[in-house]
Amino acid sequence: MNEKEQEEETFRDHISTVDDTGKRIWVYPKMPKGIWHNRRVILSIILLAFLFGAPHIYINGEPLILLNIIERKFVLFGQVFWPQDLYIFAFTMIIAIVFIVLFTVVFGRLFCGWVCPQTIFMEMVFRKIEYWIEGDWTRQKKLNKQAWNREKIIKKTSKHAIFLLISFLIGNTFLAYIIGAEELWEIQTEPIGAHVVGFSAMIVFSGLFYGVFAFLREQVCTTICPYGRLQGVLLDEHSIVVAYDHERGEERGRLKKDEDREAEGKGDCIDCHQCVNVCPTGIDIRNGTQLECVNCTACIDACNDIMEGINKPKGLIRYASEANIQGGKKFKWTRRMTAYTVLLSVLLIIWGTLIGTRSNFEAEVLKSRGSTYTVLNSGYLSNIYELNLTNKTKDHYDVQLKLEDDVDGRVELNTSSLDLGPEQQSTENFIIKLHPDELQRGQKKLTIVILGDGKPIQRVKTSFVGPLL
């Protein structure tokens, strides 16, 4: 390997935002523009509208999405999930992971560049505010180097004030996903002393997001988030990523007037560095796929603009696989992609079955600890049980119990009536009285029918014990 090749390979020794001494290199990306960027802007607007609106949209009295860890209540698209449904929620997370893995195998870091909240907020909100106040990348560099004068103070103060305001809005929105929009409104409108914990959480969330988007920035993608490193395990030569067509672009060289680049052995890349200038993570896409690349397509737009200006075909940097670039092979659905697709399909079928068979009412009957049977004066036997009820709906239930089948016995609650309110959990004791003739070898399998407002809503099996006759 010659000296030039060694220099070109140094990018593999460290990430693009850290120099040889370990000091951070601040990235000043050029303002992106082009068709791919416009597409991302449209998608980002849709996703941001959904993100900020979801906690305030209600379906059947429930928010669209709620992840209330404190009360152990989770709502997805109006469906309430309690701790008893944790297996469904965990299954949903597994499906989401497999879905992201499949997309990474097929489309690389498409999620990072188009859907990830970190990328959307950084590139479509905070970065655009920075461009608006401080100007494009060259002006930002100049502003940061100059002394603290009136212009710099006004621009920096304005920028960070807006950053803090937006971070406060984001922090409140994420808090709404945890405690609900109504509870958040109470924290915002009532005295601080009445909601010290909630107000503190609001400040912590706001400060966290401000720190991420004002200072950490791309470091979240290149250093903190493990997904960039995970892609190195998942990608292969058939994965579609944002790639530089080295077969067409090399040997790269500056553009000269009236030159015959093909005759001189030059490729289409004129070494203008526009793809590097627009990269929000500071990499050179011409070095190949790197963990810092989030597939944001800014380099595609920049390169296409240059190619159009020099009358060359677009697509020197494009969505492509290594197999497509090297051999001109079309996209191929590999065995690994098929395996992940089949796995995802099976998981989705199981998930749909779990959702379809899920009950809005949970009941659990347990024998009272340490208790045994009791012989009553009437000659009947009695067992004591504990009933745990969970109502996942917004409805009230007047709960009653009865024994299924034609058995000589009855159920008696300790209370005259059991009223189960909306989204309420209740624990009550009850007694089953059974005639000894119903027992076989001292036991009897029973089915208890739980009635809500006179209608059967759940059936629970239990056992009754008595003397061995």
C-alpha cells in the first residue's frame, strides 16, 4: 500500500468527528437541497405532526399512545394494555426489532435517515433554525471564530433561546406520552408546589433534549447509538445503501476545461468535495459504507447537482448495493432476507392472534392461603377463595358470581354487591358452598361464571377440596 492509499485508509482508525488527539471535530454541514431532501422534509412534517399530536388524540376515551410506566398502563392506538398484557407488549417490541433488522438487511440504515426522531429533529428542526439565524456552513464557521461582538451575541442568544423553547416543547410532549396530556396540563396550569415531581421531570426532559440537539448532535448517532455498529453485522453486498459508484467515479480528478476525461483515464468524480461538505456526520461517502453514515441522502442531492452542471448522468452517488455497483447486478432477494421476512410474518400472525383473543376483562381465582375446607351446620362444605379482577375498559360492572353446570352448591361474596369501576383492579374474598355428594375422592373441578351487569364476561376454572369419603 503506497502513501496515498494509507492516507485514504486513515478514516478507518477513528470516527469522522474525532481527531488524532481524541478532540471533537465540530461538523458544519452545508445546507442540503434537492429532490431527496424535499422528500425527507415532507415525511418529517408528517411524522412530527403525528409525534406532537398523538398524545392529544383520543379513541374511545383513551389517548392514541400512552406509555405510563408509573401506573403500569400502556395504550396503543386506543387499546389499553395492563401488566397482565405485558407479554403482548413485549411481543410487540420483538416484532419492532425484527422489522428494523429486516429493513437494515435490505435497505441499510433507511430508518436512521428517514424515520429516526434524532435525525428528524436535528436535521429538520434544529439545523434549519441554525441556518436561518447564523447562515450556511461558511458563515457559521466565520461567526464561531470571530470575537464576541453585538452580532455574535444576538445570533447565539437567539438561537439557543429558540433551541431551549423547542426542547421544552419536545420534553413536554415526551412527558405526555408517559403521564398523559391531561395530567401534563394540570402540571402546567396548577401551582408548582402541587406537582413538584412532575415539574422536575419537565425540566429534566427539556434540559436533556436541549443538550442533545444543541451540543451532542451527531455524536448520538456516531458514538452513543449502537445501531451504527449493528449495521456492520447485518449488511452484506446485496443490502441497498447510499453508495458511491466507484466503478464509474474513479479515478477521480479535478475538472479541466475541454478535457477528455475518459481518454485521460479519469472517472466522473471531479473531486469537488460537495458530498463531504453536506454530510451531517462529516464523512466522505466515497470511502464506502461507514458506521457514521445515516443514509440521509444529502450527498446524493449534492452530487446529482454537480453531475447535472457538468453534463454527466446523475446517480454517481445513489441508493445501490455493492453487488449492483461492482457487477451491475439487479436487486436480489437473498436467503437471509427471506428468512427474516418469514420470521416477521410468523411473528405478525402470532401477534394478531394474541390481540384478537385478548380479553378486556381479567379474572383470577386463587384458594385462600392456609385455608382448608369447613363443614357447615347445614351439612355443606365450604372453601374460601380470593378473586382478583381487572377491568381494562371505561365501563362500570356490577359483578356477580355463579357456578356453571348443574351442581348442588352456590357462591357467596363477602359483600352484598361488587362494583368494578373503569380501569380498576379489585381483590375480594368469596366462599363456595358445595354438597359433599358432589365430591369425588375429596375434590371437585368447578367453573365459576363471572357476570357483569347480568351478562357472562369471564369463566374461570378452580377446584374444591373436602374430606376423602
